[in-house]
Amino acid sequence: MAGISSGALTGVMVILALAFAIVSPYVEAQSAAPAPPPTSDGTSIDQGIAYVLMLVALMLTYLIHPLDASSSYSFF
């Protein structure tokens, strides 16, 4: 060990100690549990059907309303 200075040996030991301190907690780490598969309880399907029905009702309202406005009825 005549070619390696004491400071260099200390530096190498410090680097190895830091590397060991960083890596050692991960040795016993468990792998992450897989996520459960997504389940559908039908509420999103019901909500989609409700949106479609609301759009149909809105379109019918706009189609029927001009016929009401142009009629010759007088309410008052």
C-alpha cells in the first residue's frame, strides 16, 4: 500500500460507505402490489345514457320551439 495515500484511501472508504448506506435499505424492499383490475358498477353507463337522452330532449325542444313561436295562437 505504499502507492496509495492515506487521504485517497479514506475518500474511497467514505464513498463506499455512502453507496452502501444508500443501497442497503432497498435490499429488503418488497415489490409493489399489482393494482386491482377496474370494475364497472354500471353507473358510468347509466350516466352516459342520461346524457344522450338529455341531448335528444334538447334537440327536440329546439326543433319544436320555432313551430310554437310561428303559430298564429294568441295566449292573451
